[in-house]
Amino acid sequence: METIFLTIHTIVAIALVATILLQRSEGGALGIGSGSGGLMSARGAGDALTKTTKWLAIVFLANALFLGWLAANKTDDLDAVTSEIPLEQPAEQTDDQLPDPQDLPEPGEG
């Protein structure tokens, strides 16, 4: 289920970026986009892009909130497995380990 919502989120994000980039700039930022002609010069097309952007943003936000809730309330089988493992396990002494430093002779004694 998580994969479906992540895929929807990705598609909505790409569509949102595309609709934002298709809109005509009206802010006059550094004089870019101030031409009177263009592909989206009709008022109806601008209104459609604005409404599309609004609804895509709503779907994006709702999906992001749902994915966050899903991640916070996710229960894994891994939790059940890790709860059965004891926190402290005694270390086993094998022959190939180094001896304790207190048992070593001082330099010059041996």
C-alpha cells in the first residue's frame, strides 16, 4: 500500500512542477515573462492552470500527510524479532582472543 501512495506522490509532484512552470509569470521578476504574447496568453487557460495547480497542491499535501502518518504508525515484523533478542549477551572466551592486560608480565620481568 505504501508503494502505491509513493508512486502517486511522485506523479503528483512531477505534475505540480509542470503546471507551475507552464504558468505565465505576473510578478515581473527582473522583467522575465513580461511579453504580451505566448502560449498561455488566454485568460481561460491561465484560470485552468491555476485551478489545476491548486488541486494538485491539495492532493500533494494530503498524500504527504498520509504518508507521514503511515510511516509513524507502521508496525514491522522486525520489531517482534528484535524484542526477543536479549539486550546483553555474555561474551564467550575463545582461545584465539588476546589475554587480559593485567595477566601480562611487566616489561623486563620475563
